[in-house]
Amino acid sequence: MSGRDQLKRTKETCHRYCAPSCVDQKRKGFHIELLKLRPHWSVQKKEEQFQKIDLGDKVPFDIALPLPARDEETPGSDRGIRLFWEMFRCQECGRCCYTPGAGLCLEKEDFERVSHHLGSKKKFKTMCRYDKALGVWVLKLPCPFYDKDGKKCQIYTIRPQTCTKYPLHPPLKEMPYNLAVDAFCPAARELAKETLGWWIICENNWSRILGGQNIDKRTP
Ligand code: SF4
Ligand code: SF4
């Protein structure tokens, strides 16, 4: 097996079996002790990394976080997502709602729910466009439901599912086992900076697995 394949398999194993202990180590700040033991890029290249993350303010891209993404096959694998929401502090800047963009894909249920709320599908359709290639309705952005003066969503309790998940994005192709966030969101960028040192925990687990140690699936 090539080194690359080996690392891929290691990360997959890490994602599956270390997730509970890994999330726990991160929550408890285990990285602080590890960072004292050896030099790490998250400290040495901190400023450079921060500048890179802040580029997302102008050119949106996705950042992989040192948190496991959900694995549908493994029960309880939403620990990473739960820790993300525990830590995420929305700044309520509204940028995700009022910034012009390609639009926001709606699930079928979103379309029905919001149309029902407006009392008219026809009215809602004027706020959307139909994407033939994707076969879905897309809510136009800037979002017509964002109240710029009151700085709030006018349909908050029934907002589309994509809005409830933002700034979480699907994992990056090259990092399929980690949560990814939209760097355009300032709160997501803050979290990426705050958790930069957590990568040493991931790397520690990868080398532990590569070192051939058994993974105890029951590790809390
Ligand atoms: S861009 Fe981020 S910080 Fe701003 S309102 Fe949206 S989720 Fe909150
Ligand atoms: S529906 Fe609400 S939360 Fe979603 S983009 Fe519009 S204003 Fe923002």
C-alpha cells in the first residue's frame, strides 16, 4: 500500500474509532499539553495560517476543521457536530443572508413550508429561481426574508434547512472525514483560528494508529 493510501486509511480509522476520545480530548484542551512537548506548525505558522483563514472574507472558500464529520453508519458519530455547535458563536452580522450570491438550494419540504407560510406558491416562486440542472428551487440572495434594519430573519422558525446548518458545508474532497465551514462567515473563521492547535491531537491519533496500536472502540 502506498504511503498516501496508508494515511488515507489511517484517517478513516481515526474518524471512525477515535471520534469519541478525540472529541473529548479536544473539549478538555489536551492539545495544550501536546503543544508543550513538541514544536507544531499551528504555533510556528500561526500568523500565516490566520492570514490564510482571513482571506475567506473576500474570496469565499471552505475550511476543514479538526473535528470529525458525521459518519452515517456509526451510531453517536455526531459528537463532532455537537461540539461545533457548542463552540460556534454567530456574530449575527447577517452576511450569510444579505450578501448577493448564487442562491440557496431548497429542499422540497422547505419549498412547501415557506409557500404555506406565505399563503401562495406563486408568491414564493417570485423569490426563487428553478435550477433545471439540479432539479431544485433556489432562493435568491440577498435573501428577501432578511430584515436589514431589524437585523433578523423574518421566517427564522421555519427557515430553510440550509440556513439551519450554515456555516457548516459538506466536507472537502481532500479531507472527507472532517467538518468543513464557509470561510466567508466571520464566526466560522474565529472558530477555525481558535481550534488550529487541535490539529496536533488529530496528528497524534494518526501516528498512534500508524504505529500499529489497537484502537479501542469503547474509549469514551
Ligand atoms: S455570516 Fe456567520 S456570523 Fe454572520 S450571521 Fe451568518 S452565521 Fe452568523
Ligand atoms: S431564510 Fe432567513 S436565515 Fe435563511 S438566508 Fe433568508 S434571512 Fe437568512
